[in-house]
Amino acid sequence: ESVWIDKFTIRNLELFPQGESGKRSFVEVIDRTLTPMGGRMLRRWVAMPLRVKERIERRHDVVQAIMEDGDVAEALRREVASIGDVERMASRIAAGRILPREFVQLKSSLTAMETLKALMDSTSSDALHVIAAEINPLTELRDMLEKTIYPDPANNQIQKGGVIADGVSAELDDLRRVATHGKEVLQQILERETEATGIPSLKISYNNVFGYYIEVRNTHKDKVPESWIRKQTLTAAERYITSELKEYEEKILGAQDRILTLEMEIYTALMQYAARYLKPLLADAATVARLDCLQGFARQAEECRYVRPT
């Protein structure tokens, strides 16, 4: 279905850049694409020109539809330009190497695809309707990304944390609260125990031997609950630990490590979930790339006053 062009002809026609300074190749002259995917597809089209009249005319139908409605053309280009390199992101998902901010970009790209699909459906062009029908905005995947990843992750490396959104994991939320508000929680424990025991001079402190402990002045040691465990006797006070303090201590000391472990587990599960959508993602990427090439043809036709051949 295509003209087969050998490498010598490609070089002699200067279809692609050859590294010579000051010379522009054919593909550079005609390239009006807005996405990396469109740019790559344009190069494939130039390397393998169509021979099938019906397929050529289908391309011309889309170019003509874009040229006939300036408002639609402008809106279409705006949405296409906002779509990231979905093809590359899909390959990184398959390899298990996609970065958090690429996931955010993928979510935004799927949102733009949904808008693009609705825009083409709203026109009277059958040619644009055909392309719209080929776009699947994958709302389930987009919603999962929206729910799981912070809109602006603190880090672009999952190993550093700060990527998984609040509300995804109750354990993760609790650990973050512990890590971020540890002193506040200790103060709440202190206030609660002070009220429960009636001891006004309670103090919570930390050392490397006992960890967190409650210090009680000797004048109030008769009010200490039986559940408290005495750990050290001083001249004027005694130090105790409680099961709640020990549990909270373990949470604080292990919170950051557990946070990173949990975030990695959730992120890995998200990559595995996204991998189920690789085939439709690549199909969407190809459709957007094709549309990008055709809007580029329309733009150049406007600039150079080309007419549709018969």
C-alpha cells in the first residue's frame, strides 16, 4: 500500500536531516506537528508514501474539515498540543519505569483526549467523527491516576516518597500524621493522661535507653495507674512507660521507612494496573499522532495556499 523508498533515494531527495549545517530537509520544511508522536508519525509517512487512493482521500477529508472551520481548528490544535508523549509513556509503563510526573502528564493527556473527542463529535464533519470514534479516553485509568497520585508530586522519584495522594491508604495517612505531627500527638497523650490521673506536672521525654517515657514527680507517684510500667527511679521523680507510648514510639521511629515502603507498593500496583491499558493507550497515541499530522497539513495548506488535488 506504500511506495518503498530505498535509503539512497531518501538521501538524494534530502527527505530527512543529514547533519549538514544550513540545510533544511523536506520533513523539516513541512513539519507543523504539535506533539512528539505526530512528529514521529510524519517521518514514517514521508518514508512510506501511500499508494491507495481511498486512504489518501480520507486524509484529505480531515485536512479539508479542519481548514473549513477556523474555530474548530484552533480548539483542536489547543487540545492536541496539551497531550503528552503517550506512546513513550506507554513504553515506560511496560518497562515498569514510568515516573510520577509522567503519570500526572498521562492523566492530563487522557483528559485532553476526552475534550478532543467531544470537540470532533460536535462538528458536522463525518471525517472528524470517524477519528473521534477511535479515541478512548480511558476514564477508569484517568480516575485511578487522579485518585492515587498527588497533582504535583513532591518528588519525581518514587523512592523518595511524597507521591501517593492522601486517602489512598489509611495506614499511609496515619503514618504521615505520625511523622509530621509527632509532637502534637505526644502533647495530646500528655494532656489526656494529666486529666485522667490528676497529676499536673507530668512530662513526656525521650532517651536512647527507654525511648519515650512519662516522668512523674515523687509527690504524685501514688496517683500513677497500675498499667504504667516503672523504668527508672530518680532522686525526685520516677519514669514510666505505657503500652500506648511504646506503640507510638515504634510508629514514629519506623514511620518514614514504612511510608516509603507503602508508597512503593502502591505505586508498583498502579503501574501493574496501568499496564492493563497498554493496547488502548497505544491505539489512542496513534490516533492523536495521525490527527496531529493532518492538522499540520491543514496549517501548511493555509500558509502556502495549497488546494486539494483531484
